[in-house]
Amino acid sequence: MGVPQNKIKMKTIFLTILIIFFSLFSVKAQDFLVTTDRDSLNCELGKLKNDHYPITYIMGDQIISGLIHKDSILFYKKDFFRGMDNNRLRPWYPLVELGFDAGVAYQFGKFRIEDEYLTNKNHFGAQMGYYLGADLTYYASKQTGFGLKYNFRSLLDGDIHYNYLGPMIAFRLLERKQSNYLFFILSGGVGWMNQKNAPIQYLLYRPRIDMYSRSISGDVAVGYNFKLAKYISLRLKVSCIIGYPNFIKIEDYPGYIDIDTTVIDLGDYCRTMNTFNLTAGFSFHK
């Protein structure tokens, strides 16, 4: 039996986010410079052009970029801090963050809960499932960041799978020089879902079919990060995902159904991807 395509896609997306994070997480070599005024700088020095070197260094909480004349430099050494964990050329707050979450998801909106064959009369249990998510953020300032997020939700004992992928903007309210902070995430992207074993009425039969749908979706989240160690935080998050598919594709159905000539009433199947999610997880930041 082959591996389901849905699981392959989920693993591929998680792996891609990890690769991007570790490429951003790697420490760049830094240069050492002494000016004619005997000031020393831990900086990044570019190539000489028109008697000036491009230079990047830190001042307060800001990264400053500019030019320095070659005659103002007494001494410099390229890659002087290679391999050292030196943060003088970066702000005190984390710049890159990778987060993972797991928890529960509850679908709201139309779910065809009146169908006892679908829910076994346990409406609340049918609409409850689990949530897995990951997001990668680069903070352009101590309060605002941009990134990419993905999540996977499974309901109805695995018969319904939801996926979401999209860009995001993150806002955080940092406590003073600490990693603890309240955060808000806004995202818009693409959601897609698969539903297996959905019972429908066809003549005198009660066949089960598999369906697929896709939709432009939105994801809004609020949460809090608690610092555990230098690069690791615990985070709690509440989120809401909204999506209304604009088409439904029947992927698998019994051979005696002729969907080319027969209109099948799908009711409220695959009509909404809306869920509330309560999760906990870890964030890794640098």
C-alpha cells in the first residue's frame, strides 16, 4: 500500500520550512575594524568602491548601513569572528523564529451533522479533531515580522483532512529585553481539503465517496511566548481559520454510479474549512 499523497505533501512542506530556517539560523562571519580615531567595530565590511567601503554595524537597537572612507580605516581583518557566537552585529531581540504547534481543532459552520451515518449521532465529537502547524518568521523590527505558515487538521477519525499554506505578518509586544511576548499573526493563503467515506443517497443505495476541494483562506492567531532557554520558548496559541471552497471534485466513487449523467446531491459536504484551534508548542529563535 502506497503512502497517501496528503501525508507526502505535509512532510514536504514541514521539511522545506526547516531547511529555510536553518539556512537563516547559520552564523555569518563578521569583520573587525579599527578607525584612525582608535574606535573598534564588529561589523560587516564590503568591497572598496570609489574610495569607500560599504559597512554595516549596530547602534542601539538598530542596524546601520553606510559608507566609510578608506583613509579613515587604520586596520581591518575580514572574517575575524568566524565561528564565534558574537551578537554585537545584531539587535538584542530575536530576528528569526521557527515555531511548531499541536493541539485540538473544532470545525464550525455547516458540517452535515444531521447525517447519523457520518457522525454516529455524536455531533460534537465529529467536529473535533487534531491540529499540527509550523511557521517561520523573519522580524524586520522588534515588533513586526514576515514569514510563511502551514497547518494540517484532521477530523472525523481521519476521514477529513484540511491543509493550509500562506504568507503571514506577525506582530509582537516584547517584554523589556526578554523573549517573553504576546504575539498576533495574520495570514492569507490557500486551503485544501480531502473527505473520505462520505455517505450519500443514490437511488436505493447508500454509497460512500471521496471528495477534494480548495479555497482561498485566512488564518488569524493570538498567543504568548514563554522563554525557556536562550534559543527556545514555550508558546500557547488560539487561532481561527476561515475558508469556503468554490468547487468540489469527486475523486472516488462506486462503479455503478454514472456521475456524467446523474446529479448527486452533496448537501453540506466540503462546504467549509472553518475551525477554531487551541494549541501549544515550541519556538526556536535566533
